[in-house]
Amino acid sequence: MRFSKSTQCFYPEDIDYPILPADVVEVPRADFDRAMSRASGETLDLVNGVIVLVPAPPPSASQLQACKYVVLDQARSIRDQILNRLNGILLSYIVKGDNSHNVAIETARQGLLDMTADPGVVAATDGPTTKAAVMACYGRIVTALTSADPTSVSAFNEMSL
């Protein structure tokens, strides 16, 4: 098997290439096999005739921040759906003349609206920690709502980030 560091490509010997890169070198078949099973994001380097797998660089601060904002956008979209469901549940109670659930539902609504200002969400620096912080907010809201109005918890069904 042949490999070119400049093109990052392998060139099997059984194929007659009209032009090969100037830096093509022979490498063991085992190097090729290892390269073909490398993890996503890993790159190849050639050191003393041996192919070395180079780990993917860690995400930059801007990439991590971008992941946080993707999660926040998803959370806002889900939050809007839940708020809509809670409004429908609240309206059905009002139509029935049952005002005993208003405070619990309004507290849940306010918690949802304040979710992006939660200290844990604000402190999160990447997608996974933001998701965990948002899910913790949802958990606190659902727990409080469950004890006050178990029926309204159905507004949170099918919620996933």
C-alpha cells in the first residue's frame, strides 16, 4: 500500500496511476487498516514511514458556544409548545369555573419563561452542560407542578432535547 501525506490518500499497488504525488511512500497494510477504522475527526500523519492517527482537536470556545445556542434554540421551541399546552389546560379549567389550578400553572409558566435566565443555564458553556441545566429546570418545574396539579404535567409529554 502507498500513502501520500500531501493528499492524505492511499494508492494501492495493483492500480496503475498515471501520476502519483511526489511524496508517495510504501506503508504497511496494517497502517491502512488502522487508518480506515479511525474515529471521526481523526486525521493522518506520516512519521518515519509509519502512519500515525492524530486525534481530532478539541472544539474551540466559539464552537462550544455555538452548541450552547443550538440547545437553547431547541429548548425555546419546546418551551413554546409546553406554554401553549399549559395555556390550553388553564383555559379548560377556567371554562369549567375551576380556578384552583391557576397559581400552579402560572408558576410553571413563569418558570418556563425564566428558564434561560436560570443560573445553571447561564453558566453552561457548551451543548451538553446547557442541555443538563435546561433539563434540570424542566425537572424542577414538573416536580412542583406534579404536587399541585398532576393533570397539567401532561403539557410536558413528548418533551426531549
